[in-house]
Amino acid sequence: MSGVEAGAASPARLRDSPPAGLLIATLSVVALTVAVLQTAVVPILGVISHQLHASPVDVSWAVTANLLAAAASTPLLGRLADLHTKKRLLLAVLAVVLAGSLLAAMTSSLPLLITARVLQGASFSLYPIGISILREELPPGRLLSAMAVISGVLGFGGGAGLVITGVLMRGDASYHRVFWFTAIFSAVVIVAVAVVVPS
């Protein structure tokens, strides 16, 4: 950090803020959550159809409902992030995502699974909220590289979600495994955000 960048932040802000690298790493994991939740369900649609004795068309709503919920909620949650404490909203969205993952992991009902995927659709707002936090906490000289890192993780996470699903579904596994994984991952991310992200 240059002298000019350090001077842009007040001493109180510097004392309250976590190290930039730790904040970037934490928000990168948040972005990873978005990508994993988006792609992890795609390879198991056939498994869900078989195990729930539902048609492929009906099961495809697990993806469609997720995307529709994301399109509806992301602008609203982004606006709320501008009006309220971003950390609090970030934790609230992660809590909704965790609730959706737990519901999907425990249910064997297709309507409830689709409802769970609607709740998980809120995850799409995590990325823009994370970027907003970076804009407030990092000096301009560090911001572009931090955004590049998080965007890269978002792209990497899509592939990672497919790989993780493949590992979890080896053998004659239940689709519930994937959602138990997303639930545990979301819980870990909530703890990381609560500890690292400043208020």
C-alpha cells in the first residue's frame, strides 16, 4: 500500500478493518458459494428424477425456479445493501441459502425441493454485495486486483461445483449428499463472514 493509499483511510478505519488479503479471501469464498450452488445441481437432475419418481420436465424446475428467484431477488437485495449494513445483509442472505440447502437435503418431495432451490436463488446477490464491501474497505489501488480475484473465483467455482458433485455422487448415492455439502459449506462461510468482514 502506497503512502497516498494509506492516507486515504482514517486511522480508526485502518484499526477496524481486517487485512486486505484476508478480506479478499473471505469474499472469494462467498463468490465460490454462488458458483457451486448454481452448478452443483445440474449433473444430478437425472438422479433426482429417478429417486423422486418424477418426470425430467418437472425436475428441471429445480434449475428454472432457482434462476427466476435470482432474477427477482438480486436487484432488490442489491438495493437493500446500499441502504443498510452490508455485512448484516450478507449474513442474512447466507442464512436464507443455508435454510434452502437444509430443506433440500432433508426433503424427498419435489415441490419442497423446488422451494429450497428458490431460497438458494438468493445466493446470486452475494457477488454484488461482496463487490460493494470491497469498494468501501479497499483503497483504489487494490480494488481492481481484488475484483479480478473474486471474478476469477466465480468462474472457477462453476467447474468446481461439477467436480464436487461427481465425487459425492459416486456409486449409488442419494442426491441429498450434494445438498448436505452445500449446507455445510454455507455454514462455514457464515462463520468466516461473521469473523472477518467488518461492520
